Amino acid sequence: RIIDEDETAYFRIDRYKPDFVFNISEGLYGRSREAQIPLLLEYMQIPYSGSAPLCLTICLDKAMTKKVLLQQGIPTPRFQVFSTGMEKLDSGMRFPLICKPNHEGSSMGLTEKSIVKNESELRKQAAFLVKEYKQEVLVEEFIEGKDLTVAVMGNEKLEFLPVLETYLDKYPKKFRVLTYEAKNIGNDDGYFGHADIDAVACKKIYEIAGRAFRATKCRDFCRIDFRLDKNGKPYVIELNPLPGLSPSLESISLFPKAARLAGISYSELIKKMVEISLKR
């Protein structure tokens, strides 16, 4: 049974009294919105799939995620948070930089203009995002290199699906980052595939992904996004403990795409996610 994440959710959950909930809710309002339904389920003592409210809240806050990663010695690009767009740029920050709304997902607010090469462009883009999204803006050093993602499943023991690369150079127009526009180009399955990296690099990415999963207290599954710099050093960009799960072969949902690289069908993937959650 599907229950919508609206203001009546509590009453319908109470009416149906499910033994278990497969949570795909992104919530309704605020910077902790992805934690709303899990909090409700914990209050009602109903088990559910995926990460707990603390993890979901932290990971929807890009800057807070990076603070946790850095505290654990996990590589992530140098960053600064802007509240107005007019703050003094930290002396250690080096252009090009990239500007993102701090509490959004699905590449919201991400365009080619997000990558800025000087302070004038930075001020303009940061101020625009503050006004447009009414929230802080994450400004971080832009890593010009491969765009990779790793799907992680498990708890005590972690399983890593094949490293997925976004082939930015294969798009009909040039993208330097997976923008909102790029995510909405149809027939996109040809723009993704096995990462063009060697076994040593793959092992290093898996090791870092596992540490990031543990550091943010993820449970059951998570998608972790990376960029490789020109020297092949991996940087964690963000974690998605509530990954997109669209079943469409043309969809941008990267978790099912990674599963297909591993020979796992969509139905097998969902079954596996449920089983991992139930075991936990």
C-alpha cells in the first residue's frame, strides 16, 4: 500500500498499522524534511527501511556533511558557507569554485553558471541562489575531473556496487557537472556506465565510501558521489542516504543504474534493500 507524505500520513499509517515501511519519502517542508516520516515512524514504533532521522538531516545539509567528513579525515573539497552572498571569501579558497543551495538535492539550483572563475561571478551567483532558494549557499572548490558515484548496501558488512561514471563528454552539449538540465535530458542511459578507472583507484574509492557511510551513520543503503581531480585523487562530494529509485531505464536515478551494471534487476534490487533493512 502506498501512503503519501502529506499532512494526513500519520492518520493513514495509524489506520493501516503496517508491520514495516519501505521509506522513499523526501518530506514536505524545511531543511530536515527527509527525516519527517522516519521520525513519525519511530514515534509510532514502526520499523522502516533506510537511515535514521539524524543521518537524513545531516546529509541534506551539505556543509554539515562535509564537517563530519573532515572531522574523520575523509577527503572533500575545501568549502565556505554564504548566507548573503557578500561574505568575505576565505583566503584559502581557490578558483574555480562551485555554488550550490545548501539544503537541496536532485541538482536543484545547479547550472553551468554555478561554476565561477572569479569573485565577481561568485558574488552574482551566490546572491542569486540565496534569493532564489531562501537558504544558505555552499561554495566549494570545483574539482575538474571524473564524476563518479558509488551505491553502498549493508550494515555490519558493506557491499559496493560497481563504480558508476557520468560521461559528461557524451552529452549533446558540454557539461562540466551533472546539472539540473543534464538530469532532465531524455534517453540518458547512454551517458552512464562503468567508471574508466583502474583496480587500485576503485579499491580506494570503495574504502573512502565505506568510511563516509560509517561517519554519517548511514544504514541499509546510500549513494555516495565523488569527483576525481587531475591527479586521480577522489573527493567525496555528498551522500544520498535516500537515493532516487525510479525504475525507468531512461531515468537519472543512479542507484538502479549501478545495480544494472552489477547484473541486478530493479525488482531484485528492491528485494535486496528490503531484506537488508529487515535483517537490521
